[in-house]
Amino acid sequence: TEEPSQSEPQTDQSDSFTMSLACDPGDTRTTIMLQRICYTLDEDDVRRILDLRGFESTYDAVYVPRNPKKNMNLGYAFVNFARPEFAPACIDACSGQPFGDGDPPRMCSVAYSKAQGLDFMNQCAAAMLQRKRTKAARRLASEASDAGSAQTMQFQ
């Protein structure tokens, strides 16, 4: 076998393997993870960017985990597509491209999510709602406790 010359680009075998998986017509995965997205994006922003890149009406769920203390996302999002063939197209369209208007821009990395499908996306949404309810209940309990303490102090 011949050694590649210094002027020929080296190919990374892992990239070739990833691309061959993404193009496999038997692949039924529909959920991707957009990584290294701008921290200020929410679900509507991700939808808007996907629509601008030609994916309007191809996905049925978007989930962007957030850090409520910082009012920012965690730098990644999940998107579930209606049909498996849309996922590799999105991987190709978004990988290595800026996703949002960060300064400096962050180059997006896209991969299939380990968990797949609408059930996974619904579980994410339900978990987020449960966290919000738990946080609200704790806040109310704390406020009630603080009010009770203040009332106790007034009557002493």
C-alpha cells in the first residue's frame, strides 16, 4: 500500500464511520442532540433556526434544557424529527455551523441522541414541568414559613 503524500488530506476514520451511519437507509433514529448552541436560545429560537435552514414541518418536538438560576440553556438541545431521513439531513446542515448569535460564535456539533423518539421528548417535557412545580411548591412553603416566622415575632 502507498503512504499518503504530505499534500493529500488525511481522512479521519471515525468521521467516515459517523457519516456512513448517518446515511444508512435502515437507520430508524429520529432524535438528535444539537451541542454547543448559543446559551441564550430557547425552544422557539431553535425552531426558528431549524426552519430557516429548511427543516420547517419536519420535526415534531424540540427540548432545550435550561439552568433556571442563570436563565440560560445548558448549551444543547434535543430535536425529534417526524421521519428518520430528516435527522441525518439536519446533522449535515448544522454540524460545524454557528447555531445562534453567540459572541464569539460557537460551532454546533450534532449527534444522534442516546434516547430516541417522542416518548423520550415527552418524558423530558414532563420532567421539566415537575421540576417547575416542585420549585414553585418549595418557594411557596418557604414564603409561608417566612410569613409564619414574621407573624410569630409580632405576637411575642
